Amino acid sequence: MLFPEGATILANAEGTANGFSLEAHGKKVFVLPGPPREIEAVWGANIKEWLQSEARKLDPYLTRKWDTLGVGESDVALIVEEALKGIHVDIGYRVHLPYVEVKASYYRSEEAGLEPAFARLTEALQFCTLARDGEDAAEIFAEKLKQVHSLCVIDEVTGQFLMNRLMPVLRGFMTDQMWSFSKSREVKSPAGLHLHIFPKDEHSCEVSLEYKGRKVKDFITSPYKSANMKERRHQYFAEMALIFWLRNL
């Protein structure tokens, strides 16, 4: 097999096709064989240690995130711009309903000098921030569920979406508690905490929480009105129900 002039051969212990590396236009280029097992072999033997060593010399590009809720993107942007006025960071926004995610990116070498600005931004967004830096609403909710001895969830609205959001954390955080998941209000449960989501009409639903003799409820209306966006509505209802329960437990 022929390799480019000046290339360094990277031995492949799992196959006959070796990889190689070379310098091109100021960049280090690695070329690996195709099969996953062979990629792993070449990576582990030739690249991983080099990359770890080189990475220590770099100035990593970091991103902080705020997941905001209940405020439109343009209004969030005004708050962010005011809090970070005169600060040189890359600001980005990502709308994934019901959230508007704010992202601020910078080099690690700048971090200490940016901390006061990030503290101002965190305080300014506090009234509408649900999670930060990759936190997940389901995991935050699961932490609260540790105080609950038994749980019953009845979902007549979202199909599998709510179950898919909750099931991983229920398995991980409620290992010693009793919990059940049903698609019908006909199910009767003696659980201490009841979480229900029932349909109101095609575009709205009722969500409720009952715990220790206290019951709270609210109505959720989806912004997705098109007939072909049924699944998106169900996802929205599932996330908003989760947020309602998180805030009221």
C-alpha cells in the first residue's frame, strides 16, 4: 500500500490496512481505516495519547448555557445584551420550544475576567431560567422525587413522549420507591404523589399534581396548531407538564 511522501505509518493491530498521519497546511492530518474495530485499534495505539498531550497546550473554547422559559427570544436577547454590554463573547440563541437557550462562548484564558459579567447575566435571567449548562429538567425533577415514597403518573395525552422523558430518571432515582405509569384515569392508585395530564381539546390539556392533601392544576396550550404537527404538540405537552410538576412539587 502506498502512502503520501513524509507520512507517518500508524500500525493497525486489527487489520491489514494501516493508517497514517502527516502535516499539511499547518494542520496535523490523521487517516484511519474504515471498520470501527480497526479505527479503535489505530486510535488507541497511535492517536489518543498524542491528542491528550497536545490538548493540554490548547486554549479550549468553552460555552455556558441558560435554558429560559416563558420569555420570547427577542426579549431574552435584550436582557442578554444589556447584561453583557461591552463584553466580547460570542452570543447565540436556540429556540427549542418551550425553551429559548442562551449560549455564551469564550476561551478558557478569558474566563476569570468574564465571571462578573456572567454573574450579572445569571442574575438578570434568574426569573426565567429553568436549567443551566446542560442540566436536564427531568433530572432536576428526579432529584425532587427522592422525597416521595410512591408515585402514580397518568398520561392520556402525549403517547410515549412523557414516558420516554421520565422513565430513565425514574429507574435511576426511584430505585427504592413504588411508582406506576398509566394511560387511563380509570386506574386507581394509593400512591402518595399523583401526576396527571388529561386532554382538554386538540390543542390544549389539563395538568395536575396532588401531594399530601394539596392539589394544583393548570392548562397548557400548544403553539403548534397545524394538523400535521401532532407529534410536536405531544412533545410540547410532555415537556410543559414536566416543568409544571417540577415547579409545584
